[in-house]
Amino acid sequence: MIEHVEGVVTNEQADPDKADATTGEAEYDDWNYSSDDIDIHIDKVEAGSGAGKITYYVADVKLESSSDLQSAFAKNAFGRNIIEDTSKIASDHQAIFAINGDYYGFRSDGVIIRNGTVYRDVPARTGLALFRDGTMESYDEQQLSSGSLLARGVAQTFSFGPALVENGQAVGDFASVKIDSNFGNRSIQDSNPRTGIGLVAPNHYKFVVVDGRMANYSKGLTLSEFAKLFADLGCTDAYNLDGGGSSTMYFMGRVVNNPLGKQDERGVSDIIYIGRGDGK
């Protein structure tokens, strides 16, 4: 099991042309962004060595308003098999920061609410709800209707999973996890690249992207290790998003991680991103 405290946390040398740059009232470099409304700090963490080495990226994000946490579709269109790279979607929406979402277009079920609009209502699994008050929670799509979610102030839902942390405790049993019938449990239990989102407090999030499947750089994490990582980061709730070749973290115009050790993104259906602070 990986212990977060044993990792070596580094901020690689920032681009001198970007260091301490200012955009309006915002200051930023390759690993940080700070304005009156948004604070982002990214750490690269390396733990272990050789075949057991793991490399991952933790973005600590604090927002003044939950309206700055948004989602976007590839090509600005909802539908099956519509894809673009995370960086392309992020750039098109002038995102400061982004991660890949749940790749909803890979399946035909799930509850998909984005920016307050219901796009799909086919309950199937444990989903994630992001609320306008800056909180989030996992929920059973078959037990909680989209109407009740909207009434409670849901802005976004994602349908992938599983839940990783609930009420401050890492979920311990993933033996029966099944995301969908396309791949079931075939490989999701093994060490893999991962993407996830966690909540520390209202409008305070941890986004984690784990690289994997690359010997002597990063083998990836199991779901249990991923859950423990979020708990160690102080999250009260955390949720697993699409991983594998999709796992991508974008910040200020660049891809931060190394997707599949190839510096090559895989097209996805959607992203979660932080906008420029205007709530649009």
C-alpha cells in the first residue's frame, strides 16, 4: 500500500517566462494560481522505486464560489462517441485547470446533469453529485431521482465510480465494483492510471491524477490505494472518475502529467474544469 507521507513532493522548475506572471489580479506560475476568487496549488509526488514506483499529481483547489467549478463536453455537444483531448476542451473554454471527467459517451446509461441541465436519466450505478453550495457526495442513482437532485441544488453529476471516501473514511471493499457491462471488473481492480476528485470542505477540493502502466516511472494505484490516498489528503468524500489512458491533468495551457507514459492524450467525452473566476 502506498503511504502519501512517504512520497517525495516536488515542484519541477517553473518556466522563468511564466514565473510570478500576472493576469489581471491573478498571479501564477507552472504549479500555482492565485486570485481573489481562486487558489490552486499542484504537487508532483513520487513514491517508491523501480517497478514499484508511483508518480501522481495532487491539485489543491480553493474557490470563493462553486460557480467556478464547471464541466464541458467535447466539441460542445452531448452524445455517444464525441471526443476531444482534455487539453483541447479546456483550452476552448479558457480553463485555468482541468481534469478528464467520466467519459459518459462510452456508455448509454447513468444520470448526467451538467451545469444544471439533465442530459441523461438512466440510473445505473453509484454517481457523484456536485452541489451549488460547494459540497459533493456520492449517491445511488437508482435511489435518488434527478428531480430531487436538482431540488437540492445539484449543478453537476458524474456516473463512473466507485465512491472512494465517504464521511471521512476510505471505502475498503471494492470486490463487487462494476462500472458497466462493457468491461465489468476486468482490470479496474489492478494498479492503473487514475483520476479522482475529493472534498476537504465546501469549495475546497483535491484533484488527483495518477500516472501508470510505465515501468520505473509509475505503475499506477489500485482502487484501495487510491481511496486511502484521498483519505490521507484529508478528504471527507472522494470519487473515482475515468482512468487509464483518459487520466489527464491540465493547468495553464499545458498537460501536467504524462498520460500512459507516452505524453499522448486520449480523447474523452468531457472535463471538469476551473474557469477564469467570472462564473460563466
